[in-house]
Amino acid sequence: MTDAVLPQKALANLERDIAVIEATEALERFARRSPEGAAWAAYNWLHINDAGLPVVSFIDNQARQDARFWAETATPAELECYAFAALERLADAPFSGRQIKRMVATLWRRMSPTEQEAFKGWINK
């Protein structure tokens, strides 16, 4: 398949996956010779290849697109840290009911049916 045929996001994901496989294979070879050196190499690779800080856009519509792009490239640990920090900060921010409902609905859809039932019970206490 040529670059023109693959959508840009799919191509970026493919390139990232290939890089991860190559790095894993190199790390396995290195680990046979130096387990401690391999651990440091893995640590350095993770720091080089994480998403880093989100970019802040001052254009309203662009901010959502930038946030989505950052979230697609962020590690799960980065996503969790920034999500919790954002929610803590939002506790004091004025939000409309519509904004709050969108956030809650997004989290709700991530819960299993069992978790949803338990959450409903907790809310009704």
C-alpha cells in the first residue's frame, strides 16, 4: 500500500507500531548482553516516545482538535494524570449543565453494565 492510500492517522500508527517492534527486538538483543543497560535503554525510550505536555491552542475550535490529537498519542498514564488534574481544576470552574452532561455521559459509556448499576445505587443513597 502506498502512502497516498493510507490515511495520515493510520500511516502514523503503522509507523509507530513498526518502531515499537524494532525497538523491542533491539532491546531483547541488548538485554542478553546487559540486563541493567537494557532497563536504562527502555526507560530512556519511554521518555523519548511519550506524548509529553499537551499543546495549548488559543483558537476555540482548534483546541478541541489539538486535545483529541494529543489524547490519541498520549500514554495511558499521561491520560489518567491529565484527566484527574483537569477534573480537579474544573471543580471550581463555572460550567453549563450541557457541558457537565457531556463529560458525565462520556464517563458513563466507559462503565460496564455492572458498574453502571452500582453507580446508580451510589447516586441514589
